[in-house]
Amino acid sequence: MYTQILIAGFGGQGILFAGKVLAYKGLTEDRQISWLPSYGPEMRGGTANCSVIVSDTPVGSPIVHDPDILIVMNLPSLDKYENDVVKDGFIFVDSTLIERKVERQDVKAVYIPATKMARDLGIPTLANMIILGRVIRETGVVSMDGLKDALAKTVSAKHQDLIEANLKAIEAGYNYGE
């Protein structure tokens, strides 16, 4: 396995955190990982993206040029990265915030109204985790087993009370459409 993942959106959407959870979960499964955050000069409202590589072999470079999985939470990110995804790759779209459809026919586009779902569940800041749940289900890049332990390690000490809410969001995304 050598899976390149790019998560992109605006600062404040939890882009980097979603990547961190994914990377840490990969570590707990004895995978080789890379997590490379990137954001614009503005912390909220600016651009943010995160490159994650989950692999069975050592990762030579943390740069993701040709993602197997693209997660986008705003239209500018879809516009910018859609054509970078490998053939037969996945594009996960927060359909609450992005109205247009993926134009490519050689990738699997997955639409999930993550922002609306998060609001409806009373956890409006966790759309990122809802999408992550769907990614886990569709791709199997990591498993759901032991996810709570991975969250306990990635959620800051100050916010340990949010572990259950994060888990609820991931489960909602995982079970979406059933």
C-alpha cells in the first residue's frame, strides 16, 4: 500500500487536524506515514491543505503531487486540485459548500453534505471528521478499529472532552447513506 492523500479547504475547517488524525491512525496500524501541513498567512479564512501518505514501505518524500484521495471542503480547492488526482482515484466533496460536480469521469466522486450534517448533529465544527469517516469507509486507507484511541492522542489535552463528538462525527460520515 502507498496511498497519497490531499485534504484542502479554508483555514478553520479542521483540514490539518483531519490529516493529523488520519496520519496517527496509520501509525497505530504500523504503517509508514507522512503528514505535511500547509496554510496561507491567514489562519482562518485563508487557504489550508494537508498532505498525508500512508504506506507499507518507507516514505521517501512528504510531497503529494498525484493524490490517490482528494478531500475538498471548498470550491477553490476542487478547482485547483481536481486534475491532480490519479486515474481511478477518489475525490470527496463537501456538497454543502461545493455546488458543482467533479468534471472528470475517470475518478470516483463521493459527495457528502458534511457541513449540513455537522450542523444537524449539533457539532457544527466537525464537518472535517464527517468527511474523514466517509473516506475510511470508501477507501479502507485505515480502519475504524481503535479510532477512539487515535483521537485521544491527537485531540489536545485542553479539548479531551471533544473526543466523543469527533467519534460521533466520524461514525456519521462512515454510516452516511445506509
